[in-house]
Amino acid sequence: MKANVYDPDCPARTMLDRIGDKWTVLVVLMLLDGPRRFNDLRAHVGKVAPKVLTETLRRLERDGVLTRTAFAEIPPRVVYELTPLGRSLEEPIRSIAAWAEQNIETITAARGAYDGRASAPRTSPGVASSERG
């Protein structure tokens, strides 16, 4: 059976959803530089609740994108690292991150223009301003 990401039941679609998650992209970008501990990931990703980061890491581990290694030490030490599958995301994720960084000024201007229009009074389609009473 061929994958079809437009089919809501297609397993490939769940991976698009996972990769499109804002925390996944940031976690993968961090792990591209090498293995990291939970608190290091959390500190660098910023503004992510521990529960949400834990859920993200578990999903990525389940999908085979990263590994979790627990060391029998006191205190316990856990390290997260990308698998070869996870490393294969490097080119597309770095490309998307670069695109966002290169276009942020244009995006910010577009948002400002949109927000300015959205806060202006709206007219009904087909009704000229001279026809409004």
C-alpha cells in the first residue's frame, strides 16, 4: 500500500504531524549537535513544560527518531540522542529553520499588515462605502 499523507488514516500523516510540532523541530535541532540531557534540552528549547517535553521525547523515541539511554548512576543520568533516522531529518529541518530566519522580516511585515486590516471596520462584500448608511 502506497503512503498518502492526505488520507487521515495514513501512518505517514502522523509523522508529518509529529515533525510539524513546534517542540519536535526544536528538539531535533538541539540533538543534531549531539546527545543532550533532559534539563539541557528544556533550558535551550525554552518555555516548554516538563510534561510536554517528556511526551515529545517519548513520541520521538517510539517513532525511532531518538534513543533514550539511562545510566545506572546516582543520581540517575538520562541522555537523548538522534538515531540515523532522526539524523536524516537534518537537511529538511535545517532548511526550514533557515527559511524562517531569512524571511522573518517579510513575515513580520505581513503580520502587521494583516493585523491592521483585521482591526479595521469590515464592509460587506459588494457594498460600496458610499452605500453604507
